Amino acid sequence: MGAGTPIDIDTSKRFIRVIDERADGFVEFEFAIGEPELYVELVMSNPAFKEFRQEQMAEMLPPRPDEGPDFASDEFRVSWLKGGGLDAIKELASKKEAK
């Protein structure tokens, strides 16, 4: 495929993958149009998420496989900033394995 060649994407296909259903009543999820690999991350209240999902008639995708420690988590960042270094990584990894 050369530069300027259009990509054939079926924009009628919609995909949702739930990332987290939070204790505060919000749902974090990925939403994609055409290709599940090209997505945006969104956060909505649970009622808004249910309405959005129905309006979009999206295919629900399974959760992503556990890919190891979440280095983007607030827990890791706080531990790292407090000087946790390598210990912070090991602690986060052990908590992930315990789940």
C-alpha cells in the first residue's frame, strides 16, 4: 500500500471492550469503529455506558489478557515517586500475581 492509498474500513462495525467497572459507578472502556485495534478510551457513568452501548450496537470484545504490572497505575506512580524504584515494580508485580 503506497502513500495516499485509502484504507478500506467498514465503519458500520463498532466494538467495545470494558477495561474497568469502577466502585464509583463509572465504566472505563475502549470504543472502536471499523477496527478493534484503533480505539479511544472513554469513561462514562454506568447508565450512560449502557445507553451508549445500545445506541452504537457495538460488538462486546473480551477483556485483554493480563499483560503484567500496570506501570501507569496511580499506585505504582506514588510508590515510584516516594523512592520505591525496583522495589515498587516488584511489589506491583506480586500484587498482580496474587489476583
